[in-house]
Amino acid sequence: PTWFSDGPIIYKSYLKTEYSDENIEFWMACEKYKKIASQRKRTAMAQKLFKEYIQPQAPREINIDSPARESIISNIQEPTQSCFDEAQKIVYLHMERDSYPRFLGSEIYQNFIHNLSNRRDPLVAIKDGE
């Protein structure tokens, strides 16, 4: 395992224990959304994000303030690549300030780091003459 390939998966697993994995899912979906070039595909994806994460009582509703929510609602019919940026930023700050520091102290993270540190890189072992 490596941090770059497994870290986000392990963090998401931790968020599930806190019942807040919608935050990382929304953030990652926004990253994909911003790369959509086609207006038609962007509109379809925006509607999906809105229904899943933004609208009141959405199945995976994220915790964002009213101005951010209202901005998305007013722009959802003709969404731009940046229409979810403010909501994505808010969700990122929630993770950065709240769940990520708890994750770093969690047993899930400690076990992951322990497993990483016990694994020897085979190239280093060869170079060291083992």
C-alpha cells in the first residue's frame, strides 16, 4: 500500500465511521465535474450532484451555508464549471478542520501508517545488498 493510492480510500473508510463520507464523495465528484467539457454532460452531472448532495433533504446532503446553496439553485439550469466551487470549498474546510485531524489520531490511520512503515521497499533492499 502507498499513501497516494490507498490514503483517500482509508480516509473515506474513516469518514463512513463518522457518517460523513458524503463530504469526500462530493469533493471528488466536483473534481470530475470541473473536467467536463460538454455543456450537455455538465448540465446532466450538475443535476445529479444537486439531487444527491445539495437540494434540501437530499439523500447525501452536505452541510453548506444558505448563500452557497442558493447560488447553486439559481445557476443549476445553466451550470458553469465553477458552479459548485464554493460548496466544494466549504466541504473541504469541514474536512480540514474537523474530520481530518480526528482521522490522523484514529486507529484506522495509525494501523495504516504502521503497515506502511513495516513494509520494506524491495528496490531499497536490493540496493542495500539484501
